Amino acid sequence: MAPVLDPQLKRALSERIRYYNELGIYDFYRRESSTRSPADADETTPLLAQTEQREEMTPRAKAVLPVLSPETVLPTANVESRVSDPVKALKLIREDIGDCTRCKLHKQGRKQIVFGVGNPSADLMFIGEAPGADEDEQGEPFVGRAGQLLNNMIKAMGIEREQVYIANIIKCRPPGNRTPERDECETCSPFLMRQIAVIQPKAIVALGAVAAKTLLAINAPMSDLRGRWYDFRGTKLAVTYHPAFLLRDPRQKKEAWKDLQMVMKELGLALPKKDPSE
């Protein structure tokens, strides 16, 4: 008979499984370790057997179940769910992130965490790719040239920046403003999922291909992603061009305006008579 699993380790392991389940991840596989004995592997099997009956997820949704010890420090798992005030809940998430060192970006020149900004009870949420130089300097998303264009886009919808919530897939600036890498997105996006759960927007707009593909786990061109609604964790999600792309190719502003009009209709916002993209 296999020895009984240490109660503290069992609680830690169960909490980690619950944490990933809440993120929509149900399938796990064990990472082999030279420090583990066959008996150790047998001990964890009963706890993982429940996942075998789940619907099979895409390869991207699979997660490595880390080897835990009773001394393992686990990330705070949705402590904000116990708080009814969204302002306090978002503050708890920010405190959980801390001066993050979970991925390599903290060693590659980032100055600070760019958490998110706006109305914590917003009906509309914009999600971009990653902070740029201006955002890294000021600690707020979309404050550079692309941010100015996003502000204009929001005003064209008949609302103000302060009424929406704005965040990014990752919260640290990649060196040279390069595209975020997959491991960086997968490390950081769980915090974004927790922000979304607190804010509970009626609609989300993914700005650009990186944001759309990361949130939807769909590898498709923008032409296929735009122009329709997606069900994202009980919230409707639309895709449009990133403001930085629109600065490089202003001809696409009219297409982006079509996307925003779709969002406005969903939120019951009045459509202006004049096309602001002209």
C-alpha cells in the first residue's frame, strides 16, 4: 500500500488543481523529475484521476502540474473573490503580482508593472498586447501615440476613457517592444483573467492579433477574427485592429470603426451620424 499523502501537501495540490480549473484548464500531465521516487508518483495519481474524465482541451490549455512540497509557496488563488468591492479586489490582485519575477521579462529592462487602468465596474474593457516605452515609464497602459488614438476611438463611441477599463495581455514591456512570447503570455494572462472576473464587463474588445489569439486560443488571421462575437467566459468578445497598427496603416481605420459600431450596438450606445474615421 502506498504511504498516505501528507495532508498539507494534499491541500496544496488540491488548491493548485482548483486554481487551474477556475482558469479553464482541466487536463494535466506530470513532469518527470529525477528527485522523485516511483512511490511519489503513485501518491499523486488518485488526485489527478478526476481530470481524465474531463473534455479534452487543446494542447495550449494543458498545464504542467508542478512537483510540490509542503514548503512550496503557491500563488494566491483568487483571494479577491471574497471581496465584493471591485476596487479592493483589483488591489488584491495587484498586491499578488508584486514586483513580479515569474518570467524572464523582469531581467530584460522593464521598469515597472503596468497593471491596468479605468473603471473597475466598466461595461466595456479593452485588452491590448503589451506595454510600450511610454507605458513602462508611466505605469499605465496606452498612454503613448497608440494610446492617444485609442482615446479618440473611445470618444467616437460616445464615452470617455475613464468609463472603460484598459489592460494588456502581459504587464511588462518586452525588450525593444517585441511581440510577447508564448511563455510570457501564459505566465501573465492568469492575472488578466482575474481582473476580468472582478470587472465583469458586458463586452471585451481585443486589440490586435496577439491579444485576440491569446484570449481565444485561435490561430487565425485578423480578417477571420474580426466582425463577429465570441463567447469568452460568459462575456462577449470582439476583435479589432491594434491602434499601433492603425497608425501604420490609417486605411484600416474605417474597418476598425465597423468593429466598434458592432460593440456600440451591443452596449446600446447611440451611433453618430458622421463616420469619425473619415
